[in-house]
Amino acid sequence: MTSGLFITFEGGEGAGKTTQIKRLAAALGNCVVTREPGGTPEAEALRNAFIENNGQNWPPEALVMLMFSARILHTQNLIMPARMNGQTVLCDRYTDSTRVYQGYAGGLSLEKIEAIKELAIGGFEPDITFVLDIDVETGLKRADKRGPGESTFEAKDMAFHERIRQGFLTIARENPKRCVVINASEDENTIAEKILNVVKLHWHNRGDGHHRQLDG
Ligand code: TMP
């Protein structure tokens, strides 16, 4: 059986990740929809520890440890088995959020984050990452309309959110094969269509690569 794709959605607050994940899941069928931090009962318990204790004030080192503890459990117990089972996994945030929130914006060095990542999940990365990009002000307004949610970093200042945005764009530039930047200020249908096209193209090219390999 062909393994399923692992697709992640990244971006700052109010970028519309949740809506687009739902749309893609509906279009593809046979998907597992999940999120980070969280996704399995143990990892959701770690998420609650972070949110209920106002985790944005913790040292970034503590946050990285928590994020990767949750990520190990989530990856081993849900993401990998689902992919092996041929299901496509759609995940709201993954390692790029740690690189950006705790690294680019939180001040921890990327080298340290990569070292912990290596220990936790080795070289495991998503097949496709959609970076939903929106200007900070519009994103925060949208997030505000949702009401007081769980997004613990929403209350931070504009400079922090700008570092988040630029961090995601830098990662996308440095990983052009994996990352696709989507202009999240466009209308919902246009974005959904673009995302679906990228996924279809990826499937198509993956099939080609497989044949080329088989043909030697
Ligand atoms: P959410 O609001 O998208 O559900 O994410 C919860 C918060 O957790 C969000 O503000 C970003 C933050 N976060 C990190 O700081 N590091 C991480 O590794 C992840 C996955 C999320």
C-alpha cells in the first residue's frame, strides 16, 4: 500500500488554518485531521498544561521540551501509523511552529532547536507544508473576532507577531521543495482551490518519481 501524505499548515494567528484544513479534508476524503501541540490524549494533556498555565511566559527552553515531548507521542502514536495505513494526515502546526515561536520570535537558537528535534523525531519532516501568510494586523483582527480562544501568544506585541511572520517566510524560502506560501488574504474558495491543486500535483509527481525509480 502507498503511504499517505503528511501535510502541515503553518502561519501566525488568524491566518485561517483551521478553515483550510477542513476544506482540504472534505475534498480529499480518507484523512486524519489533527493539531499540535496535541493530537493524542497524552499530547493533549501536555497542551492543556501549556495553555492552562499561561505557557507563553515560560522560558523558551521549557516550551521546546514540552512541544517536542508532545510531538514524539503524536508522531509515533498517530501520524506515522495513519500514514502507513495509507491515510493522508493534515496537521495544524508542527515543528516549524517551534522553530518560529520559540526560535525566531522566542529567541532560542535554531541550532539548539534542531538538536532537540533530532533527538525527538530524527529527520522526520512533512511532505508538504502550507504557510498561510497574512499581514499581522489583519491576522490579529481576524483572531480577535473568534473571541477569546486558546491562542496563548495572541496578546504579544506587534513586533513579536512580525517576527513570527518573517520566521515562517524564511523557513519557506529555505525549504522550497517542502513549503508553499499561500496568500491568506485572498478569499476562502480561491485559497482552498490553490491548496488542493498543490496536493494533487504532489501526488502526480510522487507517482512519476516512483515509476522512474522502478524503471531504474
Ligand atoms: P493554535 O492556537 O494554533 O492552536 O496553537 C497554540 C499556540 O501554541 C499558538 O499560539 C502557537 C503555539 N505553539 C508554539 O509556541 N510552539 C509550537 O511548537 C506549537 C506547535 C505551537
